[in-house]
Amino acid sequence: MLLGVVSDTHGQLDQTRRAMRMLESLAPDVVIHCGDIGSARVVELFRPWNMHYVFGNVDRHEAELRTAILSAGHQCHGRFGELELAGRRIAFLHSDDERRFRETTTADQYDLVCYGHTHHAEQHRAGKTLILNPGAIHRANPHSIAVVDLASMTATIVEI
């Protein structure tokens, strides 16, 4: 099973469309958005995917975003998301709440923790946990997303 990971779209439709084209070529089964969605119009672009969202620090209109997410048939997890896919425990958050981020990444409860906020793609391991930031779709150089093969627990950062 392939998991797509995106973050920090900041309401930027052109960059999000580029990310969508890359996702189409990678064909993930599920996609998570690690916050700073920025606009209900971004949610509409992700309509074809099996999507899960968390909010970030620029998502000031949470009620409007939640309505758009639910209307698209997607899942809204508020500020913290948890999933179990392919037998893997996954957490995702924006990471602007540093205490919660630190607690999540050091708990050794998850196989994968995905986060955004920093606009810098990176991945590392802490115990059994793969910690992954896909980078950002907006305000990054380069712009990037990530895909995770949940069977092998390997992540690939993909420039868009």
C-alpha cells in the first residue's frame, strides 16, 4: 500500500495542481495532508483522492475547511490525526505545537509520524518510528511531496 503525504498548500491552486499531477503518476492508495491547507478550493482539487486532513497554524477558518473536507467525502481529524493502514500505526500533525510534536515523535507508539510546518523535507528514525516531513507545496525550494511504501516502510521525497 502506498501513502501520499502533502503539506503546506497555503491555498495556492497552481502549485497544488502540480502536486496533483505528481500524485496521479505515483498512484497512492491514501493521501494525508499535514496542515496549512489555506483554502476550501484546495480541498476541492483533492476531491478524487482518499484524503485525510489535519489543520495547521494558518488554517484560521477551520469550520469552513471542515465543511469543505466533509463535503468532498474526505476525513477531517482536527489538529491531530491517527490512522491504521496496512497494519501500520500512523500519526500526522502540523508540528506547530512543539510539545505535542515532541510527545508524538518520542512515544514509540507509531510506525510513521508525518508532519509539516517547517517547509523542509526530511526523514529520520527515532526508535521504530519513521518521522517524515514531505516538504511544502508552497513557500519551499524545492516544492515537494512524499510517498511511503507501507510494506517496506520506506519514504521517498518527490520534487514537484
